[in-house]
Amino acid sequence: MSPIIVHPSAIKDIILGICLCVLIFAVSYTFPLLGVFALLLLPLPVLYFRLKLGRNSGSIIAGVSFLVLLVMSRGLAFDTLYFGALLMTGLFLGECIERQCRIEKTMLFTVSGVLGVCVAVFGVYTVFQSRGIGEMVHAYISQYLELTGALYTDMGIEKAQIDALNAAFLVVMPGMFIVSYMTTVWLNILVIKKLLARIGIRLKNMEALNRFKAPDPLVWAVIGFGVILALPVGPVKYVGINCLIILMLIYFFQGIAVISFYFQKKESPTFLKVFCYGLIAVQIYFLILVIGLGFFDNWINFRKLEIQEK
């Protein structure tokens, strides 16, 4: 096994990358509400310096940052594992971008790869803890529901409504977790594109994200999982609704691509873009509208991409 070689001139950048990751950790622990948004950009320092310095330096930044995280959190836990997954995301994205993968392959490889590694690590951890995966997951979820229940009670929500919210959360939790992670990956791709563009580097395979289009057969998957929801079988419906949630995110990306395409085509001013994207972020009705726009784009073809290519 060959040793990891780091050029002396890269040490300063490595230290800077570690400090940025630790700063995000500190913000998330000190200011939990602000930390939710800070964590979205946790893969970015690893990704940026992975592309700038290479695989070895990026791995050092991710590894040392994770060790610091273990010290700060006093051991491995679900939150620690998730933070580690975000650090690993920067490495996976760096590999895909360096190999000039398209956006679809980059998302698939990163999401499946990182989640697969996390499941394996968590499985090994449970063996050393002499506790089953189900037992640890149940304990974590119970603690989470207890904390959210206390928060809802302070907000004046009745117990019956709290129980209904918790029950709904348990049903959609897997799908919502994957959706939040996929959104984080997508956001970091957009940010790194902007950062690299400022220094004159263009990611050709990810240049035309506003031309993104979900595969046509995916429409039948949406219809199929929609039919599954009508079946009287509980576990099947549970799988169906979580798969639908993930598919809706894909069509949300397509809907955003349609909007971005026309913003670029009409050369819309920045304030209009910010206003529209802000509405989509805070208004559920606009969010649903964007998902519908992406879904029906498969039939109506709003952007007329074939004509544009010709």
C-alpha cells in the first residue's frame, strides 16, 4: 500500500479546509436553528479542496474533521454519523466531477454510495455495541419524538394533534430523509459550479442543468406507486408513499430546471429570480406547482429541447 503523499504547499489549504468544517460543526452545536442551514454546506469545504488539491488532501480534510467531530460529540451517534456522511459527500462529489460524470450519474453515485457506506458503518458499530440496529433506531426515534412533542406542547398544540403529527412523521421519515440529503447534494453542486466559474473553471457536463429532464419511464413509476397507495396492505403503502416522495423531488428538480431555462432565455433580472425562488421556498402551493410543472413537462415539453438542440 503506497503512503499518502501531500505536497507541502497544500498544508495551508488543508488546515483551512479543516477549520471551515470545524466552524460549521461549532455553529450547528451552538446555534441549532442556524446550524440546520450551515450543515447544508458542510460537504463544500471537502469538495472544493478535493478538486483543488487532489484525493489525498481531500481525504485528510474529511478524516481529521470527523475525528474532531467525534471529540466534540463525545462518541458516535446518529447525528455524528450524518455529519460524517456530509463530509464523505464532498469526496464522492469530487470523484464524480473529476471524472466528468453527468448530473444524473453524479446524484445516483453519490447518494447510493454515501448511504451504503453509512449503513455498513452503522452495522459494524451495532455489533461492537451488542445492540441490534432496530433497537438503536427505535431508541433514537423515541428520543426525537419526545423532544418534538415537548416543543409542540410549548406551542400550545393539543396532544391528539401531536400524536397525529408524530404518526405521520414515522410514515414519511425514510422518504423525507433521502429527499433532504438529495437536496443537500444538489445544492452543493450548484454552489461549487458558481465558485469554480468565478475562477474561470467550467464544469461542462453540469453546465446546462436547466435542461435536466427525468427519464420518461419514471412517469410510470409515479403512476404505479400511486396505485399502490390505494391497496389495503399497510407495509406496501408505506413503501409506496416514501418512493413517491423521492420521485416528487426529482420532478421538482425538473420543474426548477424549466423555470431556470426561461429565466435564462428571457434574461430576467436577478431580483425577479430571487423573488420567485423565495416564493417557492416558503409557499407550499408554489412548491406543488413546480412539481406539477416538472411532471407534465414530460408530455407538454415546455422547453422544446429538441428544437433548441437543432
